[in-house]
Amino acid sequence: MRYSMWAYPWDLQDLGLKTTYDEYHNKAGVNSISLAVSYHAGRFLQPRSPHRKSYFPQDGTIYFTPEQNRWDDQEIKPLVADNLHEKGDMLSALIKDRQKHGLAVSCWTVCLHNTRLGMQHPDHVTRNAFGDPSFYSLCPSSPAARSYVTTLIADLTHNYRPDMVELETTGFMGFDHGYHHEKDGIGLTPEDTFLLSLCFCDHCTQTAARNGVDALSAQKLVKELIESACSRDIPSPIFPNFPEDGIATFKDLPALYDYLKWRSQPVTSLLESIKNAAHPDSKILLIEGENAWRDGFDLKAVGKVCDGMILCAYSANPKMITETVKRTREKLGESNYLGFGASAFYEHTQSSDDLRQRIQAAITAGADGINFYNYGLIPEPRLKWIKASIEDSQA
């Protein structure tokens, strides 16, 4: 059974590798580390850092050293974080010491979510039905964005050979991303948010058209639905079975329904491209939530093109976890890896027993492993919660 904990390079730099190895093995009891190697901006509370209590990482950068000749002909290129030059390549250290510390090494890789690159390459970001850009999200239909992500994983796996790569944001990101100071004065319903998340950039509409899908009619309909939402006095859903019915909610709107069915194709083919380009020693996993369909994922198709996924359900209770893991396993296939992502944040998990019950539910339902969130963001006593949940699951 694989037990991993997500971590940031600056956590390891602040606490030191000796402390990290000790805490992973002895305080948390995990056997794997999932290190962020490509990440976005944010403000991070650092409860255990001896140097600071908050940290603002450089936006849209990578935390490994790329092979430059792979990038000479690429339109979109990565930027190595200043952090790596100043304080060292933590991934290289983990890989070099892998036999000594005994932890499996997984690379937690944020792919298309990159505001810095989106601002630099506005022709390759997702755009809503009105043509408005979402600068924080490169589009999975864009050839340049696809080539960027595929090359990134090929570079990473061939030069570092991690045990696994955990892919975050390889699909269409939602409108409700959590951008700086988002404002919503009308009261968006879940269906409104979903419709605003649909991409109708030129890459999407042209690719859909080549596949016989009338993207422009779907776009026209979505514009009308959003205009209606923007004109009402109070929030009022018009699709009562959304989101429970998924894209089937829109079956009576053929143009939109066809477009939503097509939407999974660029996402699936991107995953396939990544898997084919990666070194065979590195397993390729998708990180997604229980409503992955919203981001354009068809989990049955995903199971055919990569090695599995990590299902994140941070707020779910044990009953919901059991149902979600079983449903996901049925779609993903029995032979693929299915991990479960659990959070030790207090807003998600209020006690050691709470975490223990969730982990037990996930494993009993068929999870092959657990990823815990997040090493540097939780106080030290919660590492003991993690260890207790692992020991209980093994009893």
C-alpha cells in the first residue's frame, strides 16, 4: 500500500532533508513523498518553518532543471524558479538519496494552470462563450499548450526518473478558480459557473468542427443562457438535475450536449500524449476530484491512456468516500492505480478519528494508496494523525 504526503520544495529547504526524512518515516509513517515540481502562486501559511510564517512562491515556475535542447523549438517554455538557484534542487536530492531514505519519489506537477504563461501567451488560454480569456488556464486544445505539457513531463521523467508523476490540471479549469479577489454580484448557480467554464477558444471550436461538432451553435446557446443569468434579480436554476446528472443534464439541447461529449477528447488525447512521451520507469497518474467530468474528463477513457489517478475528496464523509471510490474504480478499471487524496487541514478534518475513518473508508472501498495534504502546511501534531490513520488501516 502506497502512503504519500504532498510537499513543496521550500518546505524541504526550510526544515532540512534530515528532518523531512525523519518526519515522513517516524512521525507521519508514510513511505512516499509527492514533491511539487511545477506550481502556481499563492500565499502559504508555514506553521513549522524556522524561517517564516508565510510564503509567496514565484508564479508559474518549475522546480527542476530542464534539458534546454528539448525547449529550443517550443513556443511556450518553462521558467525555473529562483528558489531552485538560490536554495537547491530538492527533487535531485530526493532522487539521489532514494535508496538511502527509502521513500518512493513522486512528482506533483501542475500542468495547464499557469497565470504567468497565460499572460505571456493569451492565444493559448481558455476563453468563455463571449471570448473572455481565463489567463490562469492554458487550453488543452491548444497545440502549443499540449506540446508544453508533454515536453515538460518527458523532460522530467527522462532526466530524473521519478517513481510516479501526479498530473494536476490537464483538463479545462473552472470559472470558480479562486483568482485574486473574485467578485460575483449576481449569485452564480452551479450551472451558471459550469457554463462560464466552457471553453470556446479558436482551438476548441475549430477542433470540434473538424470532428463534426457544431461548436458555434453550442456557443450561441451558452451565451444566451449566461445573458439570461445576468439579467435576473435573484439566483434561479433552470436545470434542476444539475450537477447530479452531469452532462446528461443538457441532453435536450443537442448542440450543447454534443459539444460537451466532444470536450473530453482533447483532454484524453493530451493524457495519452503525455504517457507516450514519458519514460516507462515513471508511472503517470491524474489528480482529480469526484466531479472530474466538469473539467472534461471521461474516466473510462482516462483508464485506457495512463496508469491511474488520485481521487481527491477532502470534505467527503466516510459514506460519501465509499460511494465515490467505488464509482471511480468501476470507471477507471480494476488494473489501474486508484489513490485517494485526503486533507489534514482543519477545515476538512477536525480530529484524528475523523481522518482515520475517512482513510479506512477509502481503503475498504478499494483505494490502492493514500496521498495526504500537506506536509508543510499543517502543524506537527497532525503528522501523528496521519500515522494513526495508517496504522489503523493496516491493523
